[in-house]
Amino acid sequence: MAKKLTINKIEPMTLARICGLTYAIIGLIGGIVVALLTVTGVTVDPSKFEMGIFGVASIVAFPVLYGLMGFIFGYLGAFVYNAVAKKIGGVKVEVQ
């Protein structure tokens, strides 16, 4: 039998960690795609060596930047959710 529960409050640090890690993984995937595209472009036109360096650096930079932004906005998002949920009620979920 399913129970109906309401999420009244989200702990900001837990949401920040989840969002940060999730977005870091997405950033890694994006960084790999950019690296592959730029390295492929360099092999076609070796005069664009700087683009290849940017591509390889994106494998590190994208996950760090995406993860940081995910962490910050996850933390802020929990505060906004908690304020709204206090005024109008939380999200109702059904669990078994």
C-alpha cells in the first residue's frame, strides 16, 4: 500500500552535494566531448594547436566549474524551496 508523504524541508548541504556531484559528472562528459572535437579539429588543421590545448583543459575545467555551480545553486535552491514550502506547503510524494 502506498503512503503519501510531504517534503516540508530540504537540508541545504545535502542537496548542494548531490547537485554538485551530478553537475560535475555532466561537466566531465561535456569536457570529453569538447576535447574530442577540438583535438579532431587540430588533426585536420595543425595551425589551431591552441584549440587542442583548450579542449584537453576542458576535461578538468568543465567538471570543476559545473560542480561548483551545481553546489552553489543546489544550496540556494534548498533555501528557496524551504521558504516556499513553509508558505504554501511542501511537495507531496507517494511512496511504497
